[in-house]
Amino acid sequence: MKKIVISLLLVLCLAATVLGGCSSGDTNTDKEKITDNNDTTKDNTSDDKVSKDTPTEVKIWTWSPISRTMDKMIKAFNENNPDIKVTYTNYNFSPEYLSALAAGAGSNSLPDIIGLQPGSFTQQYKEYLIDLGSYAENSWGENWENNFYKINSNQIQLGNAEGDNNKYIMPCESQIINIWYNTRIFDELDLSVPKTWDELKSVSKKLTDNGYAPLYFGGADGWQHVNVFQMLAHQMVPIDKVQDGTVKWTDPKMLKAMEAFKDMFDSGIMQVGSLSNHAYPDGVNLFTAGKVGMMALGSWWLQEYTAPKRVGAVENWDFDNFYLPSYEDGGQVSPPVGGIDFGYGITKDCKNPEAAWRVIEAFSAGVGIQAAINDLNNLPAYKGIIPEGDIPEKVKNQSMTYAELLDSAYNQRIGEPSIENALQNALSGVAAGQLSPMEALEAIQEEQDKVSNK
């Protein structure tokens, strides 16, 4: 117990120092800042089995999806499951959600379901979670993992120790990360999507010279650092080969990726002052207002179209996406990188795991996730779910094109919490000019060696 609480306090310290008081954590996690209901009390009075006479309450804590989407998911679920009442608390990821989970874990007062990302985040909480494997098999059959896109099924057990076959998390939504750009601004300045690194620098300079932010970077958010670096690293070597020790962090290919990351700041690809900026809400507000040329986001950006109030750039959908060009001449363009955006786990504090599973089942593969995908919140993790409703073909096609990449996408997530922390610290140091690329990689490798020698 002390170990997990100490670990989480370290994460919170990292969030304060590296993220400047903000986060998919993603980690992609801080995609929208939300504070709804702050009732985090736990009611443990319900029966062990789902009652058909009195609704069984299932409580969820999460930072994702955004509030309007979660409301639609719960409404769809409740219409089909009147015997279960879903209540939830939606937090800002950092520090509110991290603090709430740390406090709940330390006092044995976690809710029935908690939102998680695969890998390092799930590993921090696995001792508080039940195995979902038998529930999934009962719902979807013996080969149930095949129902999920390959990158998602591969990430369910990411970071598990050897011999630990438990499924602590069930995927709900997926994502692909890349660069989005404003097509109207590109047309106005006669710019083309950059195909080479030099073209990326040229496009960024022209945007800056004309009063636009070039590639807007929320440098106060750790997930932005990790996402951009992942795009670059996968140009050189799959990140999984570094995580499993096949390739060292200090390998020349990884050094090249870290040098590319540094060059984005040195050459003006990123906006001036980027390290003090947040992606949400600062960057996205400027992006939707037509003040930003490019931004490192991902498939979740499509949710802007279904927002209740759409500004002109969103109403007209002046957005398209591309993948970072190769840093090396003749090298590989950044491949699609992503996987599980978020999923849910059932805690050991839950008194009605059968009821909680029915919620997760619907949110992963039933009416709940269909409502989320109709809201363009992100991509499904479960195959066969496509956006429905009054959505322009252009926007719907962008969503479906993303989903088609999920069986071949490269893994985005870091499996070990301490490696995630070391990576964020290293990237922040390089971006700020406090660490050389090799010094940063040596620090990550040092932490990798500690993990390997445990």
C-alpha cells in the first residue's frame, strides 16, 4: 500500500514540475479540461448481485471521455438497463484525477470503475483491480480479444509482469496521433503539406512570418512531449524494441530521434514560448479560432465538430491531417502510432462487479460506445462500430480512415511507470536546453536498467 501511494505522489510531483500544473498524462490525457460533479463519496450499501427491483448504483471516476459524451453514453446505457444507475465524477486529469485516485487507493475508497490508460497508468493501480478476463470471455466468447483492433488487444496487458495474465483494463476508445493543420490558412499562404523535414521548417517559418503559430506545442503538458517524440522515435525504431531491451535508449537511432525532437524547438517548427503553453485549452482555442497553422493532436480532434457551439473554422471543418515527414533524407515518415485512448477497470472495492461489468461491456462494445462514436469522441476499440447520424461525409471519412489503421498502428504507450516519468523528464530537459539529447537518453536508460535488474 505504501509503495503505490509513494509512487503516485512521485507522479504528482512530476506533473507539477514537468507539466506546469496540467496533464492522455497521455500521456494524451488532458484533451479537455472538465470539472463537473465533485461528489467522490463511495456508497457500499448495494447487494452483491444486480437487483431487478431496485436500481444498483455503479460509480465511475474518470477524466475521459468529455462530459457531453459521457452523458450520452450513460443515457444510452440507462435506456437499456433500467436496473442499473450509473453515476460519475469527471475530473481534470492532473492534478485532480491523479490526486483523487491516490487518495482513494490509500483509504480503500475507490469507486466501482476507474478510467485508465494501458501500460504505466494501469500498472500503478493493478493491485486495486480485478481480472476482467472471465467477464470478457462470458460476454464475447473464448477468442474475445480478436473482436478488438489489434493495437488495442496488444495493449491490454502492457506492462504486466512475466506470468501475470490478468486483464486489468478493458479498452473503450482508441486513438491515432498525428499532425492536424488548418486547410484555409494553408490555402491562403499557398502552402502544401510538408513532405520533407526542410519543407516542414519552411512551412513553419512562413506561418510564423504571417502572424500564425506554426506547429503549436503545449510544452507544459507531458503528454505533448511524449506524443511528439513517439512520432519521431517510430521513424527510427519501434518503441517496443526499446521497452523490451532489444534496443537501448542510447542507440544511435534513438539519438537521432531525440536530435529531431530538439531541432523542432531550435529551428522554429514549434511556436516561441511553447514550453509555458498548454494544449488544452490554450492551443485548441487558438486552433479553432484560426490562429494556428498546425498542431500535434490526433483522432480525438474530430470531436470538435459535434460540439454544441461550433466556430467558423469548425463549422466549415477547415482541418485535415498528416504524419511528420522523415527527419533523415530518404527515411521513413512517421507511421500511425496509437492504441487505447482510455479504458475502464473494476476495483476490488466494487460490491457489484456483475453490474459494473455490464456498464463496461456497453461502454466497450454496446450502446455506450456507439453513443460516444456518434459524438466523434474518438475511435472505437471494438471492431464494427462506425459513426452514425448527421455527420458530413468528409468528417465521417476521416474517422473511418483512422479506424482502418488500428490493426497496423504502432504502440504509443509506455509500460513501466518509472520509464514514463524518466521519458517526460528527459524530453522536458531537452526542449528547455538543460539536457543534451544523449544526456537525456542516458538518464532514461539508467532507469530502464534499474527496472530490468529488479
